[in-house]
Amino acid sequence: MKLSVKNLSKHYDKPILQNVSFEMNTGILGLLGENGAGKTTLLEIISTLIAPHTGQVDYEGMDVVQDLHTIRKQIGYLPQKFDFFPHLTVQEILEYVCRLKNIHGRQRITEIEEKLKQVGLLEQRNKKFNALSGGMKQRLGIAQAIVGNPKLLLIDEPTVGLDPHERVSFRQLLTTLATDRSIIISTHIVEDVALTTDFVLVLHQGNVNYFGDIPAFIKSVEGKVWLYSGENVTEKLQKQGALIISTQVTASGVHIRYLSDTPLEGSLLLEPTLEHAYIYTNRKKV
């Protein structure tokens, strides 16, 4: 689905989103930002759960008022905290979701079988929700979100609380699902974006700090990431405006990784990463 977000703003007691604009087609977009940046609010607006105060979302030319039912059929949503009735089984939960989406009879049987296979939960179909691991619950969350084969999938903080193995499996699943649909993943975990997404939108205090492809974003901080080894010069670096990324004390001295346009003498230039670009960009625009 081609999605076009134009000048979205939302406020409650204070501004939550301010003039957010971007476009995307098939693939995965990483929505990256600190807690409170406005990520969940943006997903809720795109999912049609809440309305913006200004701006609009265009879903391939469909009108959010006149075509609301059609638009919602094309959207799958996994909220930040996916929960369900604890004593229902995986099979029963997907049957319930199928009924909500008006999928009945043999089509429902086929749909549930297909989705369980797609997310790797065939052997857990008779397990109750409260007996599932965190990773299995997230897989079930994806399964219910893709019932009906929506063209747009919205996923909010999908790997929080998962162990490393579950996170890897979950990222692989999302990559598979992105072949024929648009996916937006909201997260504050930079690694999830670096290893999963094609493009990144960086939100900071409700504003868009960057939107585009990841290699170009990383390239923007080339020549700004440094490693200093020797005596502890943390205070000196901070006084000159450098941003300390990490400090490691060793037997031979202190290793300090930092971001700065002007390095200390003796510093070694490092290859930048997505995390460096994210920290540097948000720091510049506080």
C-alpha cells in the first residue's frame, strides 16, 4: 500500500506530533525515537484509532471518512502491549479475530491454518494464551494482525521483553512478511531498525529529525565518531561539546568513544553506525 502522511499534528496538554510528513510503499519503515517521541500516537493515527488535529493520511487515494471500512480492512495492527483472554487457545483467538473480520466457513479454516504456519505456531495451536512465552505471544500478535492479508502492517515496540533468540526470530518473520506489504515498526531499539528495515523515520519530541534510507543517514556522521585512549579526559570532552558514547576503563587506561566535529589530538576515527547517526541527529535538534 502506498501511504502518504501529510503535515500531521496532534496535541493533548502539550504538542505530541508537529507537522509530520512522509511517504512509503512496499517494504519496512523503522519509526525510531525515544520514549515519548510520539511514535505510538503516530501509529494510532495511521491505524484510524484516533484523528489528528491537523493534517491527513492518504491511503492510495481513499478518503478516511467515506472509505473508513475499506481502509481498516487493509490495516493490521500489533499494539505495544498485546494481550488477550488468558484461557483462550491460540486457535480460539484466531477464530475470534476471523469472526471480527467477517471471515467464515472454509475460508476461516484455511485462513487460520495459513497464518499459524506463517508465524510458526502450528504446534502451539491448542496452547492457552497465558501459557505462551513472550516470543510466542508476539508471533500470535502478528498472526492476528495479518488475518485477512492487510496491505499495511503497523507494529509498536515488537521486541521489548524478548530474549535475544526470540528477537532474531521475530525480525526474520517481519522480513518475510514485507515482501508483499508495507510495514511500519515503531521502536526505540536502534538494532531492530538496523537489522530489519529499509528506511528510517527519526522522531524527536514530536518532530521529524530524519526520513530516508539508512546508508545515507549513517553517512551523515562520517568523520564525527572518535575513540580516545589514555588518561580520563571525559570532563575536557564535555566542555568542548563532545557527546560521550561510552567509557571503558582498562589496565592500560581509559577508552572513550565520543561524537564530535573537532576531535582531541590522538583520537582514532571510527566507522559510524546507525546508533551514532541517531544519537548525533537527535542531540543536534534538542
